[in-house]
Amino acid sequence: MSFTPVPLPPAKAPSSTGLSFSLQFFRSVRKARLTIRAEMQEQLFGKSIIGEKFSAEVGRGSDEGKLRVVLDPEGGLVAQASVKGTAFISMGAWDLLPKDKRPAASCKVVANPSQTEVIVQLPEWCKPSATGGKLASEFGLTRGAKK
């Protein structure tokens, strides 16, 4: 009698980073939304950020596709509560984002220089140079289709 090794179980899907970014429409208004899980809030800011005020800056040029979020008592963005201690920050969609709705996608932390600031690498669809198609032609990155 001979034996054959049993195959290993399938690899688990990569775990979430604790940060996600989505593009949504609410009553015909385009909004961007950064969601931060409770454990990631502790890691980045040292506390729960629900109810805290923030300011945000979008990267341009070599920082395209990055978002800088700063804990700022004078900021106009407020972190709101979601399920299980998760917080989200809603902001207006800026010009480099796609014109249509996009589901939440994981983000990576690029830098966390202090417990009041974090720089996040947004999903690839946030970069006009990576989206191809109509959006890239809108920003002059490619030639538009012939009419």
C-alpha cells in the first residue's frame, strides 16, 4: 500500500489593512470616504478618533494617489462612528478621482510621522494615470478616441 501527501489548505485571502477608501454618491453629491478600523485608530493616533476634527490634503505630482490626513482642532472634517468602533471621514471628491461610484478598497499607510498625522496610499483607481480609458483622456494623459 502507498500513501500520497494530503494537499495543504488553500491560502487565506490577504487580511485587510484596517484602512479603506471609497467613492460614493449621496443625493447626486459625490463624496470620498476614508474608513479606519478601531485597532488601526489606536495604532495611528493612539486613541479612538470618533468625533475628532481633521484636515486632509491630496497628493499631486510625485505624490499622486496619496492622501495626508491630519488631526486638526480647526479642521472641517469630522470622524463619524460606524459599526464596532470603526470611524469614517467623509470629504468632497477631488478632481483626480473617477467620475463614477467605486467600492471600498484597502489602503496602505505610507508614513505616520506623529500621532496627529498619517499619509495613506490610496487604491490604484484614485490615480488618473492608472485608470486608463476616459478618465485618463479627460486629464490629457492619453489621446481621446477619434470621433
